Amino acid sequence: MSRAAAAGLCVIAGSGVLPLHVARAAATAGRPVFVAALSGSADPALFEGLEVEQFGLGQLGGLKQALARRGVVDVVMIGGIVRPGLSDIRPDLGLVRHLPALAGAFRKGDDGLLSAIVAIFEEQGLRVVSALDVAPELAAREPGPLGRVVAEGQARAAIDGGLDLIGALSRFDVGQCVVVEEGRPVAIEGAEGTDAMLARVAEMRRTKRLTREGRGVLIKAPKLGQEMRVDVPTIGPATVRHVADAGLAGIAIRVGQVLVAERAETVRLADQAGVFIEAVP
Amino acid sequence: MSRAAAAGLCVIAGSGVLPLHVARAAATAGRPVFVAALSGSADPALFEGLEVEQFGLGQLGGLKQALARRGVVDVVMIGGIVRPGLSDIRPDLGLVRHLPALAGAFRKGDDGLLSAIVAIFEEQGLRVVSALDVAPELAAREPGPLGRVVAEGQARAAIDGGLDLIGALSRFDVGQCVVVEEGRPVAIEGAEGTDAMLARVAEMRRTKRLTREGRGVLIKAPKLGQEMRVDVPTIGPATVRHVADAGLAGIAIRVGQVLVAERAETVRLADQAGVFIEAVP
């Protein structure tokens, strides 16, 4: 085992099962893992068998001490968290002096906020790493279909169009997700999130604003320069369910850059629904 | 009266009151006006005092004859129409030979479909003109506020960001409308339409995904190369109501390029709600 593999890792866990998968991947690789479960987002009980402690959103000082005691430098942030208001954060003494920077970042949108959080962690001597570095096996590692359903000609054109559109959007602080159908973008993710965007496509299908089922594609890829350490695009079983409800043909994800949560279940559901999941270069 | 001003005009009317305003503007300018009210979209009774006849979506031959009888060459298409399925169109003999072109265009999204319709009309020897050419007074004619509320510093930055984003989107067949708030795009219009997009912003406000009321701006402008003859961006009283419900500060429209339906009522509602409507260069 290499020295790097044996270095401790702190998983700062938001909601969902993805933090557990990342923590397990690191533990399997031989790293001592310490889980910091964020109050209100992560359920500590989920991490049975791993060392876990609960922290509030403002407890930077407390977390820093816990990591110093364990000699842990690497930190990975993973899982869902509802964008808090500044007033939702109860800062401890460790965080208090960073509040002005944080308050400024809050006005700058998600990108600005996440960059500020990374900067604050790094000022503490911690190193923020991407979940994809810790557990690259959670992404698709080579181009091609993940399940049995394959993207054909028209879907391929939609995928190219979607990647092109995500590229054009990349200098804006906006989502990494679009739906392209019959040559045109029918939905672009803003602040509402992927699930809400897919619900909208399903609604347009019901109201006949979109008429041709089984032709659209959900395309998800990080934008250029995306802060992959704290904001990794992710799909999972719920994505497949929503894609099927929206009458889409499939999902395209960028190779190596999109996490697939609960992969076996995600692929099983996709196969069952006749929906493709295709990793693209 | 100039010769051009006296030439007849056919207003192909979809839903809403905008067709009536355009028809009245042309009539006031001294042009003989013939209204072709689209079945299922326009109510012929609305056009009292003007010459009006009802046509189905597929009655190109019938319309052509009606125009030839009157010596009318100029045609303006205006008002809402739900994007029909190809099977919703009952073609008459005049349209039938254009069906292959139309069927191809249907697969190309709105831009392709509208361009194909313009091409078919022009093949008949008709001339498709923009509602903004017929009634330029329906757009804001110079930069500045339309009502009493004025956009301030932060809103101006949002407006610049929104116009920049619409520019980046302009080579895609997608909406002409975004909401920018606190430095980031929070909603981008796809196939759902402006009203649905604003309803989404209101929903994100209710669920606290967007927290700071009175800072966002709806920006509406045609994309580069937009087919302005058949697809003019429009705002009206309903837009103001939805903008207020969404907790936005105001609306920015591109000077001379966005129709303001029922302008007096639109501005009155905006003043009442404390919402600005600003025409920008």
C-alpha cells in the first residue's frame, strides 16, 4: 500500500447515499476514514462501521480540531445540501473570522460560494479533494453504454448538441444539464436543479407541448472550469426514473466527470425502462 | 398618404389581443386590413369593425384566394398559437404540395418550422412582414423606463448579464428569455415559455431556493438572427403579474425589438407592483 493511499480522509457528508459510497471506496483502498455528517443533511446512522461525528454548518473550528487530532489533511465534500441562507449558519470561533468573506461569496452565486468555502478550508491547512479522485470508480471510466440500451443516430445528434450548449453556457454560473429533443434544447437547468427540470419536461409532454416521445436526451457534463472538488455532477436511480417519466430516450454523461450513484440499481432501472445511459468523450 | 401606406395588409391572427392592436395600428395608418382569424386560436368577434374571416391551420389555398381577390400581398403573423402536431393540420389543396417541406421542418424545432412557413408564403408571391414594421409603436422606441419605477445599479448588472447570456444562447433554437438574480442566471427559458419559467422562479422563491426578493430581473430580447417576422418577443400585463409573483425587481426589454401588448395596462400594473420595465440598447 502506498503512503498516499494510507493517508487519512475526512468525508464531509451531505444527504444521500453518495457520501457512504465515497467513504467506503476510500476505506476499501486502505485509507482511515472519518465522516463529518452535516446536521440536517446527513444521517450519521447511515455510516455504521465507519468513524462518524455530527457537525453543524458553522462548526469549522470544531471540525478543524477533530481533523488535527486524527492527523487528517484531505477533505472531500459530497452529498446534497440545500443552499443555506447566511443566517442559517451558526458560526463557531473557527469560522467567525471568515464570515465577511463568506457573506461576500453568498452574493456571488453557487460558484462563488463554493470557491470561497474551498479557500477557507485551504487556509486552515486542509486540502480539498474531489470525490472523483477518491473514488474514480464512481464515474463512467470509458465511453460507451453503461447498460443494455444503446444511443442511436438521432440521440447521438442530440448529445452533440447538448454538449455544445453546455459549452456555450460554461462561462455563466448555471447548471450543467440540458434536455435536447428533435434538434432543439427544450429545457436548460437554472437554479431549480435537474429533477425539477425533468419534471418540467414531463409536464410539457403531458400538455402536448412536446409531442414525440423517446427522442429527447438528458445531457449532463461539468462546465469548463467547474469546481469539481465541491460540485460534481451526479446521476442516480431518481434521475433514471425522472428521465423515463419525461419520455426521454436516454442520458448522456461525460466520461470520468459525472458520478453515478448506486450504479447497479441505476443501470438496472435504466435497462428496465428502456432508457440508455451513455458515457461520451 | 404614401402608396406603401395604402397597400392592403392581411393580419393572420393567433390568440390574444396583440393581433387586434396590430390590425388597428395598420388601419389607423390608412391600410385596408383583412384579418385571417386562425380557428381554435383567434376569436373573430374580437375584430369587430374590421374585415375578418376564419381559416384553419391547413387552409393555405383558401387564404391565398381570399388575398388574391383583395389584391393583398403583405401578410403579418401575430398572436399565440400552440405548436401543432403535423396531424393537427388539415391541408387544403393549396397546402398539400408543401407537406413534405413542412414535415421536414417539423423535425427541426421552432426556428426551422417558422422559416419553412415563411418560405411557403413567399413562394405564393406573398410577403411576410414583421408586426414591428407594421406597428413600430408597439415596441419601446428609445432606451429608458416605460413606467415610474427605474432600474438601479444591481439590476443594471443583472440586465447586462442577461443580455450576455441571451447572446451566448443565440445560436441555439431556444427561448429569448432569462432571469438573472444576484449575479447568476436562475432560470433560462426552453420550450416551456416565459410564463412557465416565471412560475418556476416563484416556486423557487416559495421553497427558499431563492432567498433575496426584489433583486432579480427578467431579461427578454430577440436572439441574434431571430426570425422577427414570425416570432417577435412580447411582454404584456400577464408578464408583469408573473414577474411580481416571482419576486423580481423588474423587466428589461431590448429597444425596438420587443412588443409591449396593452402598453397602458402593462405599465399601470408595473407601477402599481413597484416593478420596473426598462428598455435597453
